[in-house]
Amino acid sequence: MTREKLSREAVAALLAGLDGWALAADGKSISRTFDFKNFSEAFAFMMRTALAAEKMDHHPDWSNVYKTVNVTLNTHDADGLTALDFELAKKMDRIAGN
Ligand SMILES: C[C@H](O)[C@H](O)[C@H]1CNC2=NC(N)=NC(=O)C2=N1
């Protein structure tokens, strides 16, 4: 199941396949800061991500200040990281154009 908590080893392997994402000290979430050219670009990224997240029924914890979007991903249901978090991280990287 995609909502099953991943082992430390699985998390490390999946994290190695991502760029710019950092594992929290407690191992329960991953975070990344996205920087855009301006507010419109940042908000377009959030809009596209919102649609993708709804489809997945998996949602980011995030905040936006001007052209910066700070994102934290985890699976509340599993109290940790699942395959869904890494799937959403990859989608967000693609939407952001990297
Ligand atoms: C009932 C619903 O499917 C759950 O609350 C989903 C919705 N979106 C979610 N998003 C995230 N990030 N973690 C979850 O555990 C989660 N659970």
C-alpha cells in the first residue's frame, strides 16, 4: 500500500533520487524551498500542485512568502513518510521545472 510507512532504508534510497529535499531530524517528513521569479510564478506552481494533490488525495503542508514556497511532506495517517510523499515531491519538482 502507498500509505504504509517506509523504513529508514527505503526513505534514504528514495531521498537519494531527489534534489533539494531534506529529511527532518525526526525522519518523519521531507522539506524543500522553491524559489521563483515572482509571486505569479510561485502561485502558478501552487495552483498546479493543488490540482495534482487533489487527484492523489495527498496534500502538502506549505507556506508562501512573495516568490518563495516552503514545502513539507509527510503522511499524517502513517505518522511518517510513505511512497505518496516521494511521488508528490517528484511531481512538485516537475511542476517547478526542475
Ligand atoms: C481522508 C483523507 O484521505 C486523508 O485525510 C488524506 C488526505 N490528504 C493527506 N495528505 C497528507 N499529506 N497526509 C495524509 O495523511 C493525508 N491523508
